[in-house]
Amino acid sequence: MSHVFHRQSNAAYPVAVAGDGPWLIDDQGRRYLDACGGAAVCCLGHSDATVREAIREQAESLAYAHSAFFTTRAAENLANHLIARAEAEIPDNRLDKVYFVSGGSEAAEAALKLARQYFLEIGQPTRHRVIARRQSYHGNTLGALSVGGNQWRREPFEPMLMPATHIAPCYAYRDRAEGESEEAYGRRAADELEAAILDLGSETVAAFIAEPVVGATAGAVPAVPGYLTRIRDICDRHGVLLILDEVMCGMGRTGHLFACAEDGVSPDILLSAKGLGAGYQPIGAMLCSARIHDAIAGGSGFFQHGHTYMGHATACAAALAVQRRLHDDGLLDNVGVQGSALRAALEAAFGQHPHVGDIRGRGLLLGLELVADRATKAPFDAAVRLNARVKREAMARGLMCYPMGGTIDGRRGDHVMLAPPFIIGPEHVSEIVEKLGQALAAALESTP
Ligand code: PLP
């Protein structure tokens, strides 16, 4: 009998005991091809020798020192690396300081509080509202959940959530009108932000938060070209901070270290986690502009927020080793090559599938939207739990993929997200598509 409080209490989980490149191995010797990096985490696979060595070295010299007393070389070096990459890769980069935390939700909480405190410091105390999008996920802690737009995750906790305003996502598959160009649709979707700011009164709005590529709620939905540029412009015109959540889509997953670089937009605050430490250590980060940092440094001098493990030396050393591997070994080139190959293979296998409505994403963050009817785009009945069936059938075949149910038009829809490690080759691409095809067929067959 297990004393671990598993999230899904009636599930019999296999016991993972070892990692081997893109494979996980259980205590029965079964091998699972990790086609989703867990939840888009394990970008270097499961047995990277360089990262393991960096962790050992750091732990042997200094595992941890509390951030109220010390900084560490590991945290300083990682921050320097991230800001140097932001400078090199993001057009008109604004990011200059890095605040380390232990995961994505913590990064989101820190960002919401930083936005609020920034406006207090600069003498605009009425700015406290946050605008977010209906199709989004920013974490499971109460602040992050409040701005997230996934109804299913929010519902039980609704009375405990802080107020937030939600606008439409940029979701071309469902929301672009017939005959409407991508540009026109992007403008229309972005303009909802301006309408919301005007409606609330711009003097009350602190920040807008969005994922450049929506991950866990929607299965890899990128914004259409031009959308984020217009969002950036609207935020600037109304003095609203732009927070981009790259917890899932960042750190190279889309083929760029920062997903927003591809959109040509720098946020004021950027959230990172998952691929930052690649699962070797739990770590997240909030990157922010010098303007925000300096308002606090030159004002109260103290950001009123913190956690015990922030700037954890071993986690920072692991993340730096991960980031150096990505950079020095050109792994993002492989994201481009294998991402295109995987997408082409998915199109070939599922492009005409009666229950695959959309194939989308960027780099090695790809998604399939599953529909009951391709013509009407009607989702499957939520009670069928198709995404859970796909996951089960895939695991039985030694494949890990990330199936999800998001809320579409008030109803839950099903997606499968793929986010394999950046070290995969053509043989893994073929195996992913073949086993996913088998799993989907079996899941559909078992559907009542
Ligand atoms: N933000 C995004 C975009 C995410 O995808 C996630 C997790 O899936 C989070 C935030 C929360 O991160 P964590 O689970 O590390 O708290």
C-alpha cells in the first residue's frame, strides 16, 4: 500500500526507476518513450551526464545558502547567462533582472505581486487589476489559478479566487471567422485587450498576462502573427505591464530560447520554469525589466515577496548546465529539424483523420485537437474522457504523451500534446507517430 498522496487516487502508477536518454524505465524493466517531456519539462531527456556532474559538484561544495544572507556563484552565473541570451535574441529586449523560484506557479505569483508593488512604488496605487485570457494556465496556487482561464481547474476554488478579468484567447482554429485573414483576426483578438482596459479604466489595470503558445489548457496553440505585437503596443499605450508566461513554451521548446523572440516582442516580465532546469532540479524564474527593478531599488528597496528555496544553489547549477548544453551544443537546431519532421509525420498520419480537427504548435511543442465531428468541430462528450483513454492506451504501448481537456465554449474538449526531449532523432519521431496512432485508434474503439 502506498502512503504517497497521488493526485489520481485510484490510478496504479508504474514505478519509474531509471532514465535513458528519451526513455523512462520502470521497475519491471518496461521502457516508455517520453514524447511529452513529462509536462514539457525534460528537454534533455533523463540521463544527461553533464547536468548530473554539475549537480554533484555544486552539492559537494555548497548545496544551499539562504537568499536573505547570501547570493551564490551559481545564481549569479545563471542570471548572467539568461540575460545575455535575452539581449542577444529578443528584439528590443527589456529583460534585465532574474528572480529565481522553484517552479512555474511560484514565478506567476511573484510576477503578480511584482506588478502590483511596482505601481505602488511609482505612485500609481490604483493599478491592481490583472487581465488574462479565457484559454490559459498559469499555475495551481491561488493567485496563479485566479488569472488562469481553465474553468475545470478553477471551478471548485472559485469562491477563494481573487478577481481577474478574462478576455478571448488567440485561438484561430475556433475563433477566426470564415474569410477573415490571420492578420485581421489577430487584430480583432488583441483589440479585446484594449476594450477591457478601457472598460475597467486604465488607471486601475496593472498587468496583462498570456502564454505566447498556450500549453496545458489547449494543446500547443500559438498566437497568429502580429497578435503579440499589437498586444505589446496596447499595453504600452495604456501603461499596463505585459507578463508573458513561457513556463511551458520557453527555454527552446519552440526552437527559440524565448518564444516571444519569434513574435518580435519583449515583455516587461517573463516567466520561466520546466525546461529551465529540464527536470534535473525544480527551478523557475521571473525575469523583469530594469525599470521595474529600479523602481523598487530606488523606492522602498525591498520586494515584499520571497520563498525559502529561492535561488537554490544546486538548482541554479543544474539549470546553468542545462542552458549551456542547449547553447553550446546547438540543440535548438535539432528542435527545428525534428519539430518539422514530427509535424510533417503528424500531418501525414492524422491530417485526414475524422477525429483530429487541428494539428498545430511550434518547434517541439505540438498538439492535436480531438473532435467528435471534423466539420462542426464539436468536441467529444466530456464524460467519455477521451484524453484519459488516449493516455492509458499510449502508456500500455510504451509511449508517454500529454492528453488534456481544456474548456472550449463552456464545454471540455480533448487534446494531445507532444513535447519530446530536444535530443530525439528520426527513429523516435517515427515511433511517436506510430504508437500515437495505435493509442488513438484503441481509445476511440473503447469509447461508448
Ligand atoms: N504556467 C504555465 C504556462 C504552465 O504550463 C504551468 C504548468 O504546467 C505553470 C505555469 C505552472 O507551473 P508549475 O506546475 O511548475 O507550478
